[in-house]
Amino acid sequence: MAVKVAEEWLNICGGCEVTILDIGEPLLDLLPELNFVHMPVLMDHKYNGQTGDKEGMEIPEADVGIISGGVRTEKEKKVAEEMRNKCKTLVALGSCACYGGIPAMANMYTVEALCDKVYRDSKTTEPADTPSENLPPLLDRVYAVDEIVKVDVYIPGCPTNPDLIVKALTALLEGKEFKLEERSVCDECPLKREKKAAGGDIKRTLDSVDFDQSKPWDNTRCFMEQGYLCLGPVTLAGCGNKEGNGDGVTVPRCIKGMMPCRGCFGPIRKGANPLVDMMTAISSIGLDAKQVPDRRALLNRYIGGQKRLRPLPARPR
Amino acid sequence: MKTITIYPVTRIEGHAKVTINLDDDGNVADTFVNVVELRGFEKFCIGRPAEELPRIVTSICGVCPWHHHLASAKANDAIFGVTPPPTGIKLRDLCQSIAYCSDKILHFFFLAGPDFVMGPDADYSVRNVIGIAQSNPEIGRKVVRARHLGTQMLGITSGKAIHPVTAVPGGFSKPLTQADREKLLPLAEEVLEFAKFAMAFAKESIFPKYLDLIKSIGIIETGFLGTVTDDGTLELYDGKARLMKPDASYEEFEYADYADHIGEHVEPWSYMKFPYAKDWGPISMDLDNPSAIYRTNALARINVCDKMATPLAQAELEEFRDTFGRPAQQTLLYNYARLIELLYNAEHVLELLNDPEITGQETRVPVTPRAARGVGCVEAPRGTLIHDYETDEKGLITNVNLIVGTTHNNAPINMSVKQAAKTLIKDGNYDEAILNKIEMAIRAYDPCLSCATHKLDSSIAVKLEVRDSNGQVIDTIANW
């Protein structure tokens, strides 16, 4: 019998939903085994009955619930709770659901500071009071889903890798556990490492890394060792796919774009502190960790939930 | 008085709710669509190094990340005072057009299409892409594959297809190898074949069946905003803005001067702002007497341009214009216009891949931080996308202003929903199919509420207000 699946999106960009479609044709082969009972992005199931006549929000019961996005409002909190109540297994899909994601960078500011910027300090906007008539209550910050309800399976990434969704769904269909191996992006990166930096200061991506596309990947030096901050050492592996028709080397996505990693898969293991670990990794190859520009926001870009980012007290003038 | 709710609005990008209030006779009293999400990008981008923004603002939208990525990279070019090498610009343009192809296919077949393919009255359980795949397996497989081709192509050019990283200040992070071009060409041919199929399929099997709906649902009269080249050709990556009035007269302006032409109105009942044409007077969303309202997205671009750069798209534009006039105002024609743009982009991708310069080795110039302001703009699928940044001497961001495609259409979406509800609901009679047809007026705009609510994250919800003839609020309904 087909497995019932419910999907909800909370504080989202929609990239994880597009990633589900990016499974491509194999998704069609999975479909007979999956019975989607609720999925607002693709399906017309409504919360209050199809003509809106029923009281209270209702999501159908499902074997597997998938939530993308973090939790920012009371309403999203209710949706997360209803999903937990109705779904036997709850999956957090993508780094927003797992860690807060980029929107949790807002956790560096108070809600008041955000509204001041948007309504009273914007070039094209007629300055106005913050809209307040019957608006939904905001929570004090952006929360990862597991700060609100218990999560059974984590599939991080911004967005995640479609192959991981297939692996997770297949495991669930077979009644098996799905968990990513605790490896770092560096562990699957093919670039050449010499365990020490080439020398000089930490560089911003204002100029190109050195690379040669005409030669195999291990002819290109590790970007971090070239001096460009790369979060590979403290980021969970899983983004990369094999090049060519699956028989080539695995290359992390951003490295393939000749750009350093920014940590979108989040920490390698639960409870890790990427900021501290990254400072250690930088120092260990002889670079000066103090030179990292905008350190706090850069090293917590995708993981600002779970209290990793919070407003700092105002600096004394 | 009775209240009808549609919650959530489905098959759009983001969450919304529609509430419709009926008077004592069961006719629509008045509706007011109110999007209540806000996000904080304009705040939390401040303090970040400018060159990091193209990798942060992508998360405004996972459906159109490439366009935010490129607008941000262009704003960076302006801030650092550089012009990318021709190959760098062509690689950005290539990625933009590939992304467009997937976006059009996604909207037409996965979001809006099920209403037309399965029918607006079909049961909700099959009125979706899964229903299409089950009832027309051949079309289903074709559609799923064609949309996925774009992602595969962007993976080849750039590594990361969603939330990309390769557009950088001063150009593009790496050249396209000859080997990669060879991989891309057959995929691009396949996308073009699909675009031809989609256009023919829609013209033969879809649009003729729904002419009555096209003529009656969501009809409003507005101006239009899009981008053209100096000779009036439709352009997506770089050009000048053309703002057209309902009588087809128009003015043009440089992107950097956008603030002189576009204002953003704030209503106390909505987090989402209402852009309007400053030169056309105060904003009014009155259906009988609208003022300063313009629309963006595919229909707007098709309306404002004089011509299109590729032969198949140009032929379709001529046919469209012969049938529907210029500017065409029928909201459901957005779906038609999108397929013409799909064809254009598929042709443009091949054109670029066959350009010898596309595999040039010089793709970027280095940049040096300075204090400056930079406006970067592209035509995103949902409309003219404006990123406006300022930096200090270290190249750290000090100010950000964003106007995104869907936000331009905030007022028109409100008006089209109201028009559709008033047309379809009479004497208290409504059913699931009628409510779905009201949603079709929203889906035609392909609204991306993730994009439109980039200001401060919150739930994406919608509130409707009922007002009397004097504009006084007599009732308010919201989904929270």
C-alpha cells in the first residue's frame, strides 16, 4: 500500500520544494509508492474543507510528514504542531527547517529594528507606522523546527541534494533509519591540500581563486590554503554529486563553481560549534583567524536558529 | 453576511488565504487581499561584505534564485565600478535564460496548468501535476523531464543550480569549457523542442477551450512595466525600463533612476507594500477608476516590447498581438505570454551556446572595495527586480533597498481577485469550482510571496477587509 505523505512549508523560499522536483524522472517511478495527501505547493487540499466551511485547521494523517522552513510566527508554530500530531515520522527538509537557515540571520536584530528599517528608512517607501492592524504575532526570533516539535529525520542543505531526498524516502519506505554520515565537505573535496596555507592574508572573494579546468581536480590547490575562507572543514558533506555520468569524482557544488563553501549543510555533528572549530581550522594552516571579515554572520549564515545568533547589545558611543 | 475562505491558496509560491464577504443578498460586498508576511533581508544584509550578497539574497527565493543572484552581482559591478568581460556577461545571460525555461515550465505545467489540463472543475485530488502524470503519463514524463533539464544545465555551468554562486562582482567565477558546452547543446535542443511542443499544445488543446474564462476572469485595466533594448526589443538581462500606460503610450528610464518613477505605498493593514507609478498620480485600486497601477511579469514584458529577438518567439508575438491587441489586459493571458517567453529563452540559450565567445577564458575582472552606491536590475520571471546597495570604503553594505517582481503586482492581484469574485459569485451561489476559478486569477500572476515578502520573515497569510462605499472598514477577516 502506498505510503501517505504530507508536505508543509513554513518560513521558506521554496528552494527545497523545487529540489523535490529536481529528483527528476526517478520521482515518477517513486510516485506509485507515495500518496501525497497534503502539499500546498502542488495540491489543492485546503485546511478548512474544500469550500472553507469547516472550523479549525486540519491536515490529514500521514505516515511521513515533511516540513521545510523555520518557524517565525504563531501560525507557523501551529502548522508544525499539527504536522507532528498527524504524521508518524517527521522530516525536517533543508537547512531552514534543520537550523533556521539564512532567514535566521534576522536573529541578529530585534523585530523592532527590522521594522524601523523597512517602514521608516527605505528609499522608495512613504514612511509609515509599522502595519499593526490584525497582523499575525511574530515570535521573538526564527526557530528551527526541532525547537518547536520533535523531528525524526534531518535532511539539511540550502537547498538539499535531491539524491538525499530519494535516499531518505527509500529508507523510510523500507522501514529503515536515515542518517547522514558525519563527514566534512573537505572529506569529499578533490582539491589538493598541503596542510598549510600558501601564505599571506585571508582574502575576500574579490578576485578569482587559482584553478585549471583543463586538468584533473587535484591539480587545483585547496581554496582555503589559497587564502580564501572556505567553510568546508566545519560543514557536513552531502551536497556533491559525481561528475559526468556518475563515474567521475564527487565535487562539492560550490567548489565546482570555483567558489568557496559557505556552510549551507550546517555542522558536521549535533552540538558542534562551527565558529570555534573554524577558527581552529584557519589557525592550524597558518592563517590569521582574526582577519575573517564579518566573522559572526559569515560563520553562522545558515545556522542562526537554536540560539546561535542573537541581537548584540548596542555599542556604547 | 456570510464569509467564504480559501485557505491556503494552493499552487502558488508561498502561503496565502482569500476571504470573500457576501452581503445580505449573497453578492460580493467587497474583498480585500492582504498579504501579511515580511522578511528582514534589507536589514540583515547591512554590515555584510558586498561581494557576499549575491550568495545571501538568493535565499529570498528558491524558485527564481538566479535572478536575485544576477541583480545582486550587477549591483556589485556598479558598486565596485567595473564592467564584466563580454564572456562573463554572456555566461550570466545564459544562466538567466536557462533558469527562465525551468521557471516557465514549472508555472505552466505544475502550478497553473492543472486548472487547464484537468479542468477548473476537476476534483481537487487530481487537479495537480500528479493527476496530469497519472492521466497523461506521456505528457507527465515529458514535463517532469523538461523542467529538470534546466537544473541539470545549471549544474553543468555553475555547480550549484539553486542558490547559485558563480555570478561574482566583475563577472562570472569560471569559464565554460568546450566539453561542458558539448554537454549543454543537446540538452538545450531538447528544451527548445519542448518549448515548441508546449506552445503548440496550449494553442491547440488548452486556450481555445477557455476563451470565455480568459475574457471574464480577473479583468482589470492597468499600465505595464518591462525592460527593452534601445530599439525596443524585449530584454531580460540588461536594458532600460519601459513604463506603458493603458493607452499604449510610454516613457523610458534608466534602472538607476527607478526611485524617481516608482513609489511604494504602505497601508496599515498589510506588511507588503504597494508600488505605483509616481508620475501617474496617487494610487487607487478602485476597479472602476484605478490610478497609478501598473503590472509586471510576462504579459507586461510582451505588451511593452516592440519585438522579440528570436524568430519563433517573434512569430508568436505577432500572432498574439493580432488576436488580443496591445496592450492586452486579460489577466489569464499571462499564461499565454509565459509560453512565448519560454520559446524566446529556449532559442536564446541555443544562440548563446553557439556564440564562440561563450567559451572565452576571460570571465571576470578583480574588484577593489570602495564607498559607492550601485543599482542592479534584471527582469525576473515575475517582474522587474531592483537591488539597490550602498557600501562604505571597506566594501561593507550600509544600505539596501529591494523591489521584487511580485511586489509590483500586489495592487493588480488585489484588484483581479475582487473582479473575479464579483463576477463569479451571485446570489450566494458558489462551489469548489467557482472558488478555484478565483484562485486561477491569482495563479495567473504566478505570485511568489517568498520574494514579495523579503522584508521580515513571518507567516505568509492573507487578510481581507470589507469596506462600505465610503471606504470605511466594516469588517476584517484574516487567517490568524
